[in-house]
Amino acid sequence: MKVLVQDQDFDIAAEINELCGGRTDIGAIVTFTGLVRDFHGDNKIRQMTLEHFPGMAEKQLEAICKTASERWPLQGGTVIHRYGPLDPGNQIVLVITLSAHREAAFEAAEFIMDWLKTDAPFWKKEQTAEGTHWVEAKTEDDQRKDRWKI
Amino acid sequence: MKVLVQDQDFDIAAEINELCGGRTDIGAIVTFTGLVRDFHGDNKIRQMTLEHFPGMAEKQLEAICKTASERWPLQGGTVIHRYGPLDPGNQIVLVITLSAHREAAFEAAEFIMDWLKTDAPFWKKEQTAEGTHWVEAKTEDDQRKDRWKI
Amino acid sequence: MEIFYFARIREDIGHSSETVNLPENISIVNGLIEYLCERGENYQTAFKNDAAIRVAVNQTYVNFDHPVQDGDEVAFFPPMTGG
Amino acid sequence: MEIFYFARIREDIGHSSETVNLPENISIVNGLIEYLCERGENYQTAFKNDAAIRVAVNQTYVNFDHPVQDGDEVAFFPPMTGG
């Protein structure tokens, strides 16, 4: 699977095409795109900044993809995570999974997102009318990750 | 949610853009694309023809989308199902779900696919080197649908 | 009554639709199937295996004991395999 | 030893990295944190709440009782919130 950590935007269609173009062995493509929302609870978000740990971010995303590839019969995939300043409506993260069957593609994409949330070294800072603050990690995210434990 | 039953191909990026363009309230986009595979078990597929029940196909897809919208907090979505002759590698079906949170988008997309498989009036006929045959419905698909029962 | 056939059932029967004047003694789907099977071997082949038949009356899925009446649109087809 | 700080911890401390000569009596992450906290209030604030700290040694997540030695690359940061 391809892993990219980048400040620039990504193009879902181009990424799908790079994975699937000319191939006839794929039965299912699942994509997940995470976007910056204009509201977080009651706070109106003006901008969001994503900080990351260069090197380790890529390493962790690759490890998560490897685990997913060992667990599900995937035919390929892509994970792109952006960093830097982002506006509401901007794309943050893209996960694409390919498989002969839909269950594997769905489950692997969800698994990658759940693990990525708690295990990839990225941190969100939100800028609101009341100032800036670091987003708190959610217990819920740990629980979602834990359901994949064997 | 938008429902289309059509013989022509669809463009995932255009469909996402139609749903999300200019919006800043969406947190998660999940897409599922089903493709014609070149192999089904041991049979090499030359072509596939999708027959459908015009009118009822749209009606059933709309009913499935309505159920999904009542069950998950969706911010929009699209379902496109093609009919007619298709070649390996061609797109068959597209499901897009939008939500503030990823769980809802993932679950709703998977729910729509599981229900669509058993409840939308489409039938696949495969053309192989040995001739043509109707694809058999899978018990597994009924089981996947049943897991959504309350 | 308008009857539609799809996929394998359409091929077994040899046509995709037909208009039937429903006899008065037929009131449920099962009765309609028995009546159609009197029309020839092609119908008997199409309706041989109950487990391989789905039916919709006025575009709603129903069971074989569902009422039918003149003016209904009835459709017979195999289990669905879309997606 | 190279130490990196990210996000809230980086802001509390006031810089994103530093080189530390590890004293001989320090052998685990916890000891390193105590040692850093002697450097000032900014470190004490950064490391106040164990539950809000994650640590990686040579880009692998470890617990607070994990060994550290000179030459290691150590990173401190809050629980992750990407995705």
C-alpha cells in the first residue's frame, strides 16, 4: 500500500485511477475521506492546523497498512494524511482499499481509520473565535480501535 | 439521497463534488464502488450483463436509502446502479455517504450495499468461455443483510 | 393483469411480459403460478423450484400466499444478484 | 540524546527539540522526565499529567519504564488526534 504524508491536497479520482487503472481483478473499492468541519461541538472552527512527527508518521501509517494487509485479502490501497494549516471543507485524510470482495475492503478501510486516529502521530489544533486549542483525544476512539483486537 | 439507475458509466469525483462542493459541515465521506471482476471462482468472465426491473429498482434503492437515513445521521449520499452489458474492470455500483462522523458514514454505506445486494431487483448474467449463466444468489449475502436487523 | 418476468424466469418462459385475464377462482400468488403452469412446459420449468422464485405485486415484495386481483402488476424473478 | 516535543508539550516547553547529555544514573523514560522537570516550570507544566503524555524511543511507542540510553531519539507528545 502507498503511504503519503504531505501538506498539499490530494485528488481522490487520481488516486483511485493510479491504483485501479487498467486492472480487471478488483471487485470493490472503498474510500474514506476525512474533512475539516466548520463546527466542533459548539465551537465554530476558523482554521485547523495539523502537526505531525515527520518520519514516525509515515512509519506508523505503513505499520497500520501492513497489519491491515495481513488481516484482509487486499489488492492494494493508499493512505494520504495531510499536515499544516487547513480550512473548513479541506480534505485531511484519504484511505483507499481494494479487494475482490466488499467485506474486506470495508473492514480494512475502517480498521485503518480507527488505528490511524489513535496510533499515527498527528495532532489537531483548532482556531475558533475564542482562540486556539489542541483537540482532546477521545476515549471513544480508543474503544473503536480496541474492537479490532483478536 | 440521490438514486440513479442508468446504463452509462458514473464519475466518482463528479458525484462527490456534487454532494460536497462548497460545504464545510461534512466530516466524513465514504464511497463504495463495485466493479466487474475478470474471474468469478474458476470462471474467466468475458462480459457481464445486468438486467433490472425498471421502476422497482429505483423504488427499492430509494427505500434502502430512506432506511439508512433514518438509522444514521447522514448529511447526504448517492446511490448509482448500472444495468446493461459491462466488461471486466467496468464500474457497476456506487454508494456515497456523508456524515459529520466516520462511524455513521462507514456503517450506512455498508448497510446500503448489504441491502442492495439482496433487495434491489438486479440480476447478473456472466459470459464465460463455457457460455453464459445467471449468477446464483449467495446465502452469505442474506446473512450479511440480516446482521443489520434490530 | 399485467405479468412481468425477469432474468432466468424470463428466459425459461420465453417472453418478458404478458397480459392475463385472471380467472375468478384465483385469489393468491400461488394460485396464479399454478394457473400459469397449465400454459406449458416453459412455465413449469420457470416455476419448478419455489426457493428460486421471488414475486412482487405492484412493485412490492410479497409471499406466495399474498392476494392477487385483476389490475395488479405482478412480477416473477429469481433472487437478486445486483451490487 | 536527541529529544523532540510535539503539539501541546512542545508549546508548554517552548521549543521543539534539544540535545541532552543523559546522566549516568538515568536508565528509563520516567527518570528522564524527572530529570527534565528539574530544568524549570515549563517542563513541569508539560509533564504534569502522565495520562496526557505519550513517548516514543527511536520512533517506537514505549511505556514510561522503557530503558533509555545515550544515542536514543526520544519524543514526547500528547495522545494523537489525527485522521
